[in-house]
Amino acid sequence: HCGFWCSQEYSPKLQTICESLGHFFLMVHFPVENSHQYLMERRWEIEKSSLCLAFLGAALPRSMEEDCEECFLKNSETKPLVIYRSLSEIGGTSEEVLRLIGKISDANHSQRAKIIEDDGNAEEGAKKVFAQIEKIIKQVMYRFKLNE
């Protein structure tokens, strides 16, 4: 199961990769507004996902920080995490975003987290994210096949 939110253009490609390896693909996106109402659903989706993807802007909503901590910081040895951080956002980067990036970098002993920092356009960023996710999905599915 590959659960994360991603661009519509790349979703069919990622779905094809997962299904060709006998797994399914599910995009999950929860609104930041009223995120506390979705806490149980967010935890459930993170728990059953093979990897997590987060898009960070200049600000860091509390729910995004909680989800990154749940996905990676509580157990950095099991679930890959990809973070895309746009460096071109107006207003710079908040202290919260920098602190989260620092915590993830410090806990990344197993190299299971990939932080993509990009100051280009959205299309270029989407290509970088897709390439990284495709690589991780193939690695995860290959390890899963070996364990069967």
C-alpha cells in the first residue's frame, strides 16, 4: 500500500508501478483547516502506508508537524518519508519548518528520509518528487517480494 498525496499528473504513473508489483496505490490528503477532526483517520492512513510524502511551504501547520513525527520520528527505521520543501515561497521559511527539517535530519540515521529542497518551478519540483518516490516504491516492493 502506497499512501500519500501527489500531483494528478504523476498519480497514474505511481499507481501503475504499485499495481505492476501486486500492490495498490492510494492518495490521501486531509485539509489543514479543522485537521484535529481527522486525527484518527490521519494516524490510520500513516500506519498502513508504505511511505509518506509531505509538501512543506513557508509555514508549518501543527497537523503537518504531527504527521511527520508520527510517520518518521517515532519510528525512523521502518517507514520512508519524502519531504518536498519549496525555497521560493514569499516570506521565507518559518522557524517551525526549519526545526522540523532539523529533527528529521538528526533522526535520519537509516537514510529513510529524503528531503528535496527546490527553488524552481512547480513542474520541476514535481519531477524531482516523482523520481524519488518511484525509487522508494521499487525498493519497498522489492524488499517485500524478498520477504514473501
